[in-house]
Amino acid sequence: MKPVFIFLLQYLFLPFTGLFIDKIEGKENIPEGNNFIIASNHLNGRDHFFVAYTLKEKMKDLRYVGAMDSLKIRLQSSLLYYLANTITIYRKKESREEIITKIMKEIRKNKIIVMYPEGDSNPKNKLLKGKTGIAEIVKEKIPVLPIGLRIGKKGRIIKIDQLMNFSQEREELEKAKDNQEDYYLVLRKITDKIMNRLSILSQKPYLYEKN
């Protein structure tokens, strides 16, 4: 994050965000180091600040993944993406390999990646089908910290679960690497496990195949 944005977060945005948080549960599940990525459901654009507030001790190391697929997003989010050093992706132009390379570059710098597997903001009462890009990161032996967001009586309720490691699924990916169909099925399995966990945390049903 840019120094000016860190300053604004510390002394303006995060104190203000804290006024709209009902409660945070599971902070003891946040690892001491940075070797993990965050997977969260995505209600709206304010989620970035709620996640940053939840991990404010690690705020400087957070890197959000943000799509820049439309003129609307470019007009609304370009400045924020710049200040937050967002990993900007162009899903209509870039290949999956190019996007994963961008993310892994930041992970190797000891940054914590924040991903929203739904792929878009979703205020509805059920989760969207998870995108399998997050599973491509998991195969690199990076555990996932699930964070569920929902709206309570006084503000946002944030629930943090234990790390998900997927050691068995990584072995399955290795065995299936020469079979495109089987490989995708394992990616789907990993993604749906993450989404099912987010379903429990956010109290929003996930109506797709469960593994």
C-alpha cells in the first residue's frame, strides 16, 4: 500500500469503519506469519475496509485482487486500486496463467493476498458459484484463511475460521495434471470446499455441488 493510504487507513478510514462493526469472532485463528491467503464472501465495496480492520496489525502487507473489466469500475476504483497497490486483473484480456503469475509474485514478497472467490460483489442472500482461480493458488502450498462477512443488527459481523490446507487435494492435482478434465474437477473440489466454509461463516447458502 502507498504510505499516504496507510496513513489514511490508520487515522481515518479504519477508525470510521470500526463504528460499523458489530463483532469480530475468531481473531485467534489469524496466523502469526504471512504465509496464507484470505478468502472472503463479498457483500459490497466496503468489504475491503472491513477485512483491513480485521487484520489491521498486518494491514501494510495486504494485497487485494481487483478486476478492471468495465468502464464503471475504472471510473469508481482506479484511484483506490492505485493507493492500495491492488493486484489489478483484466479477465477479458489476460490468461489465467498471467493472472496467477501476478498473484504469486506478491506472495513471494511475503504479502497476504485477499481474494473474493465469488468474483463480484454480491448482496443477495445466497453465495455465487466460486471461481476456481483461488484453487490455483492453493496448489502452490499456500493455506487459506476463510473470513465470513454478514450484516448484523448494529453493523458488520465478521467471522474468521481456521486455516484450510488442502494437502490431500494438492496430491490429487499432481496426479491429474496430465488430464485436463480431472484437473479441473479437483480445482472445483477445492473451490467448493472454500465456498462451503464461507457459507457457514456468512450464513448464506451455497447451492452448488458440495465436496
